[in-house]
Amino acid sequence: MTATKSIVTGSGTGAKAPRSRRKIDPIYYFFLFPAVLLFTLAITVPGIIGIFFSLTDSIGIGQWEFTGFTNYVAAFSDPAILSSFLFTFGFALVTVIVVNVIAFMLAVGLTSKIRFKMGLRAIFVIPMVVSGIIIAYVFQFLFQNSLPAAGGALGIPFLETSILANPDLAWLGIVIVTAWQSIPGTLLIYIAGLLSIPGDVYEAASIDGANSRQQLFGITLPLVAGYVVINVILGFKNYLNAYDIIVGLTGGGPGTSTRSISMTIIRGFQTGDYAYQMATATLFFIITIIIAVLQLSVTRGRSNI
């Protein structure tokens, strides 16, 4: 009776065996350590050095002295820095909306029952394999020469002047070109998400009487929400670092109306304003981290991938 009780209750001489730890295969360390080493040497160490020099008056070479947070205080009151931040975040927000809306619409069309959809997918992917600076120079020629010529021939006053020469409209050209290059990558992610939805779901919805619009908003969008999250986060991060397309299209002009924060930092380095622009870069890094944390906290648990 005692033995039976011991077995049932789990007490007695049979002590609970400790849970064995899973042994990690050394091959994981073989792949992990080189990556960590390269990341540390190429990113972490230079970043720490840059933050250190942002507290000095260094011009990049020669002697320097500690100045504390003087550079940070100056950056907060610098109109050029503030306008660069405003343009960068506004551009990133508008572009991520435009790219995701158009890419999702194209993905829905290219996964529907249409002819030549495989060939169309290949055509739409072409822009992502072309260098951004090359794309920028091509569109610069179109905006400054082809479109004004067409506008003059057709009698359309709006097209007779290049939008890149207008301080209030030049950002639209940058959004258009950036979207043209970015849509293919976003499109591929949405196509993968749409193809992962079982066809039985739509068949059941059709049997229940759901029309195409109801299926889109009741089935498709909820089931690809995780892919929307990925595209928004990746896209916003990439657009905050916009540089090559802006350089090729406007060079930050007219004036400084389209100068991104990346351009401001790099031009500061080129003119010997090293410590001051390192402070700007540090502020930009902190703001980016805060935005990333907010994005992850808002979207946590909503991804269905």
C-alpha cells in the first residue's frame, strides 16, 4: 500500500530527476563568433568611438578637447539640423504609405487569376536590381527635360517646369523615384503572404456569400497583417537613411529643401565638422532606436507569420 501511494503521489524514494539541459552543438559557435566579431569591429567599436568624439571639438584629425554636451545643445537649436530631421521623417512616412499601398494592390492583382501573371511579376521586379544612383540620374533627366518638353508640346503649364526646381514640390519627385525602386521588394513580400493563405478559406467565404470586397477586408488583410508589419518596419528604417536617390535627383536642393539628415551628416564630415555631426548622428541613432522600440511594442503579438 505504501509503495502504491508513493508511486501515485510521486513521493518516497523516487526522487524527481533533474531536467537535463540541451547540449548546444559547437557548430553554432563556429558560425556565431565570426559574425559577432565582424559586427563588433565594423559597427559597435566605430559607433562607440563616434559617440566619444561627439563630446569633443575634434575636426577628425589633430588635437581635440572635451566640450561636454555643447554639440548636442547646438544641434537642437540649429535650423539646418531641425529641417533635415523634419524632411527625413516626413519623407519616410509618406513613402512608406505610398509604397505599401501600391505594392499590396499589385500583389493582389498578380496573385489573382489573370493571364501572364508570372511574366508581369518578373517585369515588376526589375527596378530592385538597378542601382539607386542610376535610377536617380535617369529620372532627373525625365523630370528636367522630357516632362517639360512634353508639357510644352501638349500645352500643360504644370509640366513645363521641372518639379525638382520647385522647393515645395521637389520632395514629390524623390518620393516617386524611391517608390519606383522600393515597390518590387515590398511586392515580393506581399505575394509570399498572399500565396500562404489557403484557398479553402476563400472557397468557404464564397459559399457563405462573401463578395470580393468582403473577402479582401475580412480575410486577406487580417491574414497578411504580419507581412504588413514587416514591410512597414523595414521600409521606414530604409527611408530614414535615404541618401543616394536624393543626391542623384536634387543634391539636397533647391537650397536645402530636400536635404536628408544623412546628407547633412556626411557633408558635415566633408567640411571638417566632425564632432558636431557625430553628435547629430548620435541623436539620429537614438531617435531611430526609440521609433523601432515603439513600432515593435505596438505590433507585438499582431504578426501571424
